Amino acid sequence: TAPARDRLRIAIQKNGRLAEPARSLLTACGLSWRQSRDKLFCYGESLPVDLLLVRDDDIPGLIADGVCDFGIVGRNELDEQGAARRRIGLPDAYQALRGLNFGQCRLMLAVPEEWEWTGVEQLAGKRIATSYPAILADWLAERGVDAQVVELSGSVEIAPRLGTADLICDLVSSGATLAANQLKPVETLLESEAVLAGPVRTPDDARAGLMAMLLRRLDGVVKVQD
Ligand code: ATP
Ligand code: ZN
């Protein structure tokens, strides 16, 4: 177990789609930070709540390892790493505590425009490129579909044109990227948004009270927004 701490640590994305909205949300909750020069770690001023600025992929692991108490991350990333952990027999280490009303997108299957989509049975024997191999593998298994998952870390949408996959499973918001690559969305695997993620077990030191207080403030702020 991680050592007792009396300051809270929240991990947010350093750069990217969730970076600015996550910081604004926490500011609206009354948090402020002393700007550190390397900007990887921001020391909390108004409350003993520090910020860690990281890649979004690192956030679930930081919570699992007890390095951070909360994180703001896409449900897609949290679910993928949770599914990957489960596949290798690790226990659940984090959970989505609140939906935050930003970062909305869908994890979808998309096929070449000329395909006539009739249903998942069409996927048998096909190669599907994705950055979400564990979610996709679970989804296929639940439907009894035997397809090949091709894991790619980026530029998934060009895989069909390159011939490295027949179709893709990727995040979609406007659909413009799909259209630009002559792909069309056909199935939704996950409706995603940014979430506040936290540990499965609340620590039993000074952080518990801070965590409860932050959740209360968050509920007030997120409710006002919609
Ligand atoms: P990092 O450098 O932190 O690893 P990244 O490239 O993985 O960044 P972003 O592209 O900034 O991540 O996306 C962060 C999150 O924003 C996604 O995981 C997802 O939850 C959300 N999101 C919302 N709309 C989209 C979209 N159209 N495409 C990709 N992600 C989206
Ligand atoms: Zn990332």
C-alpha cells in the first residue's frame, strides 16, 4: 500500500483536448496553483491539492499505483486500460466517479464507404485496426465474432487504404476524419466523455476528507454547466 499523504494529487492531461477544460473545471472548483517552472507538477495554493500534468495514457496507471488520487481522463482510455488489466487477471484498480460533460466522442467501427453494412456477422475473418484492442476484443467476444484485432498507436484511419486492415475501430466526434478517409461509421462500441477517475478504495488518511470535499464542489460546478 502507498504511504500516507496529506496532500491530494490530481493527474490531468498536459497537452491535448482535455488539458484546458480539465484545468478550468478544477479552477471553477476553487483550486489554484503556484506555477512551477517545468509545469509537470503544480503545487496547490488555495488547498493542499497538487496537479500532475501527464499524457492521458498514463493517468489510469498513476491512480492504480497510488501515485495520484484522482485523474481527469476519457472514459475510452479508462475502459481500455481496465479491460486490458482484466484480460491479464489484474483486479480493478480505478473507477469513473463522475461524468464531466466535456470531451464527448464515440468509439465506433467504421468501414470503407463502398461496403454495404448488414451487421456484425460481416466481420468474421476481417482485420480491424484500432488503438483500443482490449475494448474491441471484449466487444467481438461478446458477439461471438472471430475477427483479427490489429493494434496501431496512431493514424488508424489510414489503415484500410494502406491495406494493413479491412476496417477500423476509432474515436469519432464530428465524423469529418472518417469522411476524409472514405470511411463510414457503422457500430458504436462506447459513448465516451471526460470523467473524474478515482481509486476503488478511498485512502484512510487526510486525503479522504479532501476527496469528499472536491467531489461535492465538482457536483455543484458540473450541475451548473448543463
Ligand atoms: P496524449 O499526448 O496526452 O497521449 P492523445 O493524443 O492521446 O494525447 P487527445 O487527442 O488529446 O489525446 O484526446 C484526448 C481525449 O479526448 C481522448 O482520449 C478522448 O477521450 C477525447 N476526444 C474527444 N473527441 C475526440 C476525437 N474526435 N478524437 C480523439 N479523442 C477525442
Ligand atoms: Zn494519449
